[in-house]
Amino acid sequence: MPICHVDLSDHSSMQDIYATKGSQENLPKYRLPKNNTEPRAAYAFVRDELLLDGNARQNLATFCTTWMEDEVRQLMADGADKNMIDKDLYPQTAEIENRCVHIIADLWHAKESKDTIGCSTTGSSEAAMLGGLALKWKWRQRREAEGKDTGKPNIVTGPVQICWHKFARYFDVEIREVPLEGDALGLKPEDLRKYCDENTIGVVATLGVTFTGIYEPVEALAHELDAMQRDLGLDIPIHVDAASGGFIAPFIQRDIVWDFQIERVKSINASGHKYGLAPLGVGWAIWASKEDLPEDLIFYVNYLGGNMPTFALNFSRPGSQIIAQYYNFLRLGWDGYTAIQQANSDTAQWLGEKVAALGCFEMVYDGQGGLPAIAYKLKDGDHGFTLYDLSERMQMRGWQIASYPLPSNRQETVIQRILIRRGISRDLAQLLLDDLGRAFEHLKENPVLNSTAKPGFHHG
């Protein structure tokens, strides 16, 4: 019988991908390959490498959207070649961005929609920095108008996401992150007089603290700043970091006053790609009044056609995420967002009750009154393992759960946080709970000696 020889250089569509020459070689890692590769094969090889990533749906450490409808995926593909910064060439994408700004401003009770100004960003980190820059510029304008030295500006916060530390370092602002005293989990009104002064450009109130999921009391903080203005003459604005809570509170916690209903709140940022339900890559910065966004921060660009204003740290980016955000607004409406966020909140509170019932954990945050999340610590005593060990054990089943210490002055308290997002059904939460119980029992019966488990990245 004649011997058949397979031509491994054959890249025809009839050839099996894993019988080609490319499949018999290591993929290039740090330099371009000399030859090209058939599209189907290149796709398969890259996709195979991505199998080594964790399953995003089981990542309960991230705030970001990990489930989306097929229509969203199609719109993402449709808008991938549209550079949203080029508003002259893509006027309808620009119009959709403008609609989103006004929809969000209305959601956050901006008084005059015609006076609303805002923009999309790559996420709430960029949006927060834009809010901080506007505060710094307005503070400097006030000081110069009063004939006073501008000095070193500062910003007062509770426990904040890393983006605020980046803002402070990159833009030369002192960050006064108030330490947690006693059993506090966030910024309190009584903290403000100690940390604010005439060089304070603003107070950052967080609606959904990254570490625990609680809401800081924006209205109470504003009342204290009102009193400070009467007593000390300090007129200090508030920026609300509503990265997650900005798309939750308006729908299921309507009794909480935190947004532009408060006159002292000048700007708000939020992540469209978190509880705004959009795919990764979109955030929003909104000012209720154009007076609160200094004109000096706006640039006008004419080399893409037209003469368009732009205020952002980034420039070129696809219009896909903005279009997908608008799709969600159109597709879900008020009732849809309310139903989804209520389901998330109910599941978080249910999970909190079940985790507490395991008997080994003490709840730090039970999912009520803030984000759809829970946070807990091990009860006092020597358990023979740490929460870091528990996170590692859970990862064996694919679950990614964040373990980390609380901010200063509570670094001795290590907690785990679980976030419930769209796509985490009650049944999936039950499977998580079952695995959590089994992992705890295993570690209790098999103590970890000289544990090397450490905290991983957890504030996505």
C-alpha cells in the first residue's frame, strides 16, 4: 500500500487547522512571525490560548459586565470601526452619546436638561479624574478671584478606588483619605471639619465603596458642609463617585438622596460597564450645570473635520460601547433596569443570609442598603487557614472571590467580598454557596501550615 504524505504547508480551507504547519509550532510571543497565517488557524490558535483565562461569569470579584445579549455583541461589531471622537463624520453616534448624557442626567435629577453637560469616557476612572480636574480648576479660579495664594490643593475622601490616588499623583493634588475609625466603613460627616480647609477643592462621596459595597451618606455630608460654610466660610463642593451605585440607587433605592437634588453636588461619575449593564469600555461624567465645567478644560479640534469640542483624557476610541449603552437604555427602560437591579439585590441579600448561617463567618456588609454585594470575615479564633487560602480553594472550582484587608486604620481586618451582577442567577449563587461550604470544611479538616496565599487583584 502506498504511503500518504500530508502537506503541512497546505492552508486551503479544506485542510484541518490542527494538521497545518502552524499547529506544529509554538506561537511567536514577543516578535512578529516571518510568514502570515490563514485566518481560521490564527483565530483558533489565539482562542486556544484564551482558554487558560478564568471564566468571566464566575469572577465575583469584578464589578464589570460579564453577560450581554447577542444583539449587544452585534452592535459592538457594527460600531467597532466608528471613531466616536470624530463627531463630524459620525454625527449619529455623537447624537447617541448626547442622548445618553441627558438620559443619565435626568436619572440623577439634573434640574435643567438644557444646561446639562457631560461626556462618555473609557470608564469611571477616567470620568472621576475629569470630575477632579473640574474641581481643581474651579477652586483655583475662586482663589485667584479672591486674590489669595492657590497653595497646594487637597481633596478629601473616604476609602476610595485607586483611580483617586492616581488623580492626586498625576495632577498634583494632596489626597486626604480619612482613616476608618471604630467600626466605620466609609466617610462620616463628623470627619469633615478635621480634614477640610481653604485648599480643599472638593469632597468625594462614594455611592458604593469599592471595599465593602456600602453607600456613603451623601446628603448628611452635604449638610455638614453647609454648616461648615456658615461657621467657617468654606464653600466646598461634592463630587459623587457613583461608579456602581449610580445605576442602582435610582431604580431600587429611590428614598436615598445622593445626586443633583443636593445643590452642593456639582458632578457625578459612573461606569456604564458596571451596573449600567454595558460592555467593558464606557463610563460617564456628568455636570448638572455648564458653570461647573471650566471652559479652560475644553479643547476644540478641527483636524478631523468640523470644529468639535472635546474634554477627555483619551482621544480616539470606538463608538461601540456608547451604542451598546444606548441599546440597553432603549431595550430595558425603567422597568427593565429596576427588575434586574432588584433581582441582583435580592440574590445578594439571600446569599448574605446563607453565608451567615454557615456559622464560620461574621458579616461586614449583608447586601442591604448599598450595592448588590456581601462582605464578611472569619469569626475570631484560629481556624487553621486564612481567607486567602479560602479564595485559592474556591478558585479550584473556577470561582474568583476577592480577599483583602480593609483600608487604614482597619488593616487588621481581612474580608472577602462577593459581587452579584446580571447573569448571576439564584441557582448559580446556590452552587457558589455549596462550593464555599465544602471549601471551608476541607480547610478546617486540613489546616494550612505556613500559608503563602496572598491577596490578588480585586477592585476591577
